[in-house]
Amino acid sequence: MDTVAQLLNTRLLVVVMVAVAAFLFSGGIITLLSWASSPVRRRLGALSGAIPTEETTLAWAATVSAAVRPFARYVMPTSNKELGTMQERMVKAGFQSPDAMPIFYGLKILLAVLFLGAFMFAVHLLPKLGSSHLMLFAVAAAFIGLTIPNYVLNRMVARRQRALRHAFPDALDLLVVCVEAGLGLAAGLQRVALELQISYPELAGELDRVNAEMQAGMEREQALRNLATRTGLADIRSLVGLLVQTMRFGTSIADALRVYSEEFRDKRVQLAEEQAAKLGTKMIFPMVLCFFPSFFLVAVGPTIIRVIRVFGTGH
């Protein structure tokens, strides 16, 4: 009995230690991610120079682009349509530099070679395979290396659009306040970009670029349409269309923005109601796969154990 008790105590101690280690590891990862995405850290780093400036980033990108450009040209698309589509995706992901395209395709080649080399190195650890299977797996490894950058790029586009969509209501409210206070459209956009620089840097950067294009001599309509193209959001595209029509017909921008803000709030409420209505259907599969087995195990498990013990004793 003492040996059994000691064994149980040892197992319990191991389980507790593993649980504590997992908890500390998860807490450390969460703390690290929170620290990395903290706007306060970005602001302090930008003021102190700890975070690389835009000039440093562009210089690094130019160096990497010069190194991978001879290899990237073999896989870069040749037609202007494909180049335009890929360039649009890069811009939507937040890569404004012209060196982003060669770096992207150079990374595709690098990952394809690395995956192929890792597979060739691991062939000796696998069971003996025929030449046809080896060729198939080698092609699959290279294909995975080629598709990983596309997957990451799509995720970056979705994440950036989600951040822009989340920042758009606050920016719209601030723009309404600025325009109603007497500021023009350009001054209002500049003020909104200044206010959102810490909390929503993605949208602030886009608004700053709109102001820079208008100050460089580009027409306001074209600068606003470029904003809609770079973001790829239907809400911003609708706002740009509204502003373009307002400036074209000479109506009040403040009234148009106020009406659009009210319509946008109603649209957000309707979208939230739609998501809430879908919640019941979406919860069916998690409940069937996760909740119900645990419930039946807790509710019916003791009864089944008693029945097995009774029949086992009777036998």
C-alpha cells in the first residue's frame, strides 16, 4: 500500500509540475505577444530609435532585393495582368516598396530549395521507396515551399483588412467631428491620421498617404480612389464614392458624412444581428464533438462502471 501511495503521489507531482510548466509557458508566450504588439512600445521605440526607421527598412529591403533579384526573375510572372494582380495583393498586405515583389518570389525559390533539400536529407530515415514515389514526394516538398509564401501573404492581407475594418468606424466618427468643426477634407484627414497614429497605425498610414498624394498635386478624387484600391474594403470604397459624388456636385461634405455614418452604424448592427443569428448553427458541431461526449462521460460513466462491477461480482 505504501508503494502504491508513493507511486500515486509521484504521478500527482509530475502532473502538477507539467501543468505549472504549461501554464508558465503559455503565460510567457501571451506576454511576449502582448509586448510585441503594444502601441506604447512602438511609440517609445520610435522616439528612442530602438525600432528601425523607414529609411533603415527601405535600405535593408533594397539590399535583400539586389541579392535575390537574379533568382526571382525566373519565377516572376511575365504578363502585365499577373504582375498587376500580384502587386495589388502586395499593396493590400502593406508592402509599398517596389522591392517587395522580388523579395517575395526570391523567398518562394529559397523555401522550395530548402524543403527539397530537407526531403532529400530525410530520405535515408524513411523506408525504402521507389523512384516514382521519391520523385512525387520531392515535387510535393518543393510545391509546399512555393505555396507557403502565398498562404502567408493571404493571411497578412486578411489581417490588415481586418485591422482597417476595425479602425474605420472610429476614423469615420473623427472625420465627421473634424468636418463639422470647420476643417476641410484634407485637413480633416490629416487630423484623423494624427489621432489614429498610435491606436490604428495601418489606417493612419493610409490616410497620411492620401494627404501626401494630394499635396503632391494629385486630384482628390484620384487620391481617394487609390485609397479604396489599396485597402480593398467595400466600406471604404463606398465612402470614397460618396465623397467623390459630394465634391463633384458641390454638396455639403459634413451632411454626407453624417448620413453615411448613421447608415454605417445601422449596417454594423445588422451585421452583428446576422452573426448572432448564425451562432446557434455554428455551435452545433462544437457541442456535438466536444461538449456532448464529455457530458455523457460524466453523466453515464459512473452508472456504466457500477453495472460492470455488479455483473463482474455476480459472475
